[in-house]
Amino acid sequence: MINARNPVVLHVLVATLAVLFGTGCGGLKRDNPVDPLVTGGASLKKQLIGTWTRQSGAQAQDFVFTIGRGVQRVDYTDVSGGSVNRLGSWPTTRVHTFQGIYELVGDELTMTFNDANSNDPAESLRPPAASQVVNITIRRNTLTTEEAGSILQFVHLQP
């Protein structure tokens, strides 16, 4: 039994607890992507499933990832240069849709598209010849992709 009235023992006990909680447990911030309270205990692969979206002025982009490793990329462009309307149709909004598969190894996401369509009747669209490879992180509702120094952020749409 520890004698709490002994000041030396009390100081050693307080110092030991400070060391354990200060260095042994790590930071207390809840933004660590592998922290089960941040991710709900889900792996990066499980967090990726769903629709991710971003918009930047006259352009917008959506990614839809499915459990069976399917991926769809939809690129929207407002032809006049105004703010894009995802519900718009040709000739005001150009929509490019790419279908394919993805593979996630660690934080490296590889997307290979094998089909492409455009809502512009005069345009013959082909899928990209090479796979798109990006590094990803997911923190709460934000998917961040990094490719050749370019960083893009997407917001997860809730069902």
C-alpha cells in the first residue's frame, strides 16, 4: 500500500502518471485517420465506398466506388464558363462518364477505366489509355487525393 501522506511517494506517483499519459498514449487529438473513433473502426477500403464529390467553378467531378471494386467517374463542365449545374443537359452542361475498376493497396488507389461516354452527340470519347494512380487519405467526410503534386479534396455524400 502506498502512503499518500509521504510527499516523495506522491511526487513519484504524479510524475509516473504524467509520463504514462503524456508520452505512452500519444496525442489526444481526434484527427488521426487510423483512430477508431474517427473512422468508426472502418478500414480505408470500407470508408472509400460511396459517392465523393467536388466542385470548382465551371467544373465538377464525382467518383462512385462500389463494394465489388467498380468505379465511376463523372466530369461536369459548364460550357459557358459559369457555375456548373450537375442536373443540366447538353448544350449547357457537358458530362463525361467513365466506368472501370479500382484497386486499393495501402493508401495507393489505382483506377482503370474501360468505358467512356459523353452527352455531347458530336464527341467520341475514349477511356484514358493509362490507369490513374493516386495516394489517398480519408478523414471524416473528406477524401484527399494526391497525384504528381496535385492535391484534390472530395466530400462524401451521405445516402
